[in-house]
Amino acid sequence: MEMKKRISLELRNRTPAEVAELVVDNCRSSDGEIEGLTDEFKELEFLSMVNVGLTSLAKLPSLPKLRKLELSDNNITGALETLAEKCANLTYLNLSGNKIKELSTLEALQNLKNLKSLDLFNCEITTLEDYRESIFELLPQVTYLDGFDAEDNEAPDSEADDDDDDEDGEEGAGQLGEYEEEDEEGSEGGEVGLSYLMKEDIQDEEDDDDYVEEEEEEGEEEEAGVRGEKRKRDAEDEGEDDDEDDD
């Protein structure tokens, strides 16, 4: 997709003045030049044009509020003066993966007084002897080069992101732990409830058995009583018969 068309689509029914962030990565520039981007994007603070085939920044419009500019994986060789002229308030610039070879090419960035972070990964200039020391000396306003300061401390933005991720992870783990605890409690409750019910059933069965046994015992006692009464009556009848014989 051509850059001009991509920018038009990214507007999404907004006017250029309403856009604060614009990402047009992986589209096609015309003859290596910027197209479709105008001075009307006066509120733009973040612009990303990664891998769009740029060879020149000559047509970059004036973007007075631009703070972050992503230009990695293009074919830019120099002529960086335009950045200081059109984007004077840049604080972050990513030129990784471009064709920057000499320190002199970066001299134009000295006029970017607010530039704090500069990325030059995969540029030929990074193979120069004392590359980092030379850049920090050439651009004293730059605090972080390729993500680290002169003392090899990582840029705080990256650390903050990592901390946020860790906190989110811990939070998620905490919530998961709570759910697991609840599940365990629920399982234990289920087991207790089941055991209780089974115990109740067993008790009921035992009670029923006791009741049956009691009924049987009562029946046997009654039967024994009847037999006893019968024997008593038989004995009395025999006694009467003997008396009659004596008479």
C-alpha cells in the first residue's frame, strides 16, 4: 500500500490536526520520499515510518510537537538536518537498520537540544572503534544510546515497562491463587458434604437394621410368651384330670 493511501486510512474520519499518533509501518514510499504527511498534522507527537523504503527526509513537514520518531529499517544515508529544522522538540529518535556509516552524518543532530534517546542498532556506524564514547561526546544532550546510558544503565522506560509487566504478572498470579484457594475450599466442602451424606445414609441403614432387629426380638418374645401361656394351661388341664381320677 502506498504511504499516501495508508495515511488517509489511518485518519479514520479525523482531521490531521486531531491526530497525536500515526503509524504507517511497512507501506511503500514514492521514490524513497515521504508523501501524504503535511503541516496540518500539527498535534502529532508520535510518528512511526518503519520499513517504508525511505532514502530521504527532505519532504518531512513541520511537526513542532513531535516527540518520538521511528525511522528504523529504511535506507537513509544522511541529510539529517531536516530533523532539527522540522522536529525541533524530538526527544527520541530511532535510526536503527539504516545506512549510516560516519560520525559526521550525525553532527546535524547536535541541534536537537531535547534529544535524550538515540537508537542506531544495525547501522554500520556501530562497528567503529569507540563507537559509544564517540557518540556521547558528539551529542552530549543524548542520555541513552541503543537503550543504555554511558554507564551501561538501561533506559528507565524499558525498566518501567518490565516492572509493570512483573506487577501485572504478580497480580494475575495472586488472583489465580485466590481462585485456586476457593476451588480447594469448594472441593473440601464437597468432600465433607459427600462424606456427611454417606455417613447419614449409613446411620439411617443402621437405624433401620436396629428397628428390624427390635421388631424381631419383640416378635420372638411375644411368641415365647404365648408358648409359655399354652404350657401353663396344659399343665393346669393335666392337674384337673388327675384330680378327677382320684375322685
